[in-house]
Amino acid sequence: MPPTLTRLATAALAIAAAAATPALADSALDYNASPLNYQNSEMNYDNSSLNYRNSPYNYENSPYNYGSHNGVFDNSGRRIGYEVQAPSGVVNIFDNEGKRIGYQPAKRR
């Protein structure tokens, strides 16, 4: 390919990549939503069930606390776990035994 066409092809690829960047920001490839981001990671103590705030031994998270407002229920109404928001804004979802089964990333500011 002649040098001029190579430069044009490179420029076209750069423009296409720049145009696709906003779409990627809201996709599953978004680092802010990734479990590899320490803010979302289970390795972060704020997201761990070893943190008493997230523990199933904390009465606020207990299935025996009928006044609790953080229960997670299945479609038939059975309580299958609980959710706790970390100081960072990440919402952690645990099963009744305290195993982290999911999370919702913090909202962007």
C-alpha cells in the first residue's frame, strides 16, 4: 500500500476507534463496573463478608430479623439473601450464608 493510503487507513482507524469509545464506556467492558476494579472487588474489605457490616452474623442481615429492609427475595417470595451498600457506593449482594453472589457498581459521579 502506498504511504499516503497507509496514513489514510491509520487515520480512519483512529477516528473509528475514537467514535466507538463512548459506546464502550457504557458497556460490559467499562472498568468502573468490572470486578477487576478494586472498588468492586471481593478483595476490598468493604465488600467482604469478613467485614461485620456485611456478615450474616450481623442481626441487620439475618433472615431471622423480620424488621430487616435489606433482604433479597426470589420470585416466589423466599428470602435468598441480603444486600449491603459499601461506603464507596457499591451494593453487595450476599446469600443467606454470607457468600457474595453479586454486586452493583457505584453510580458515576
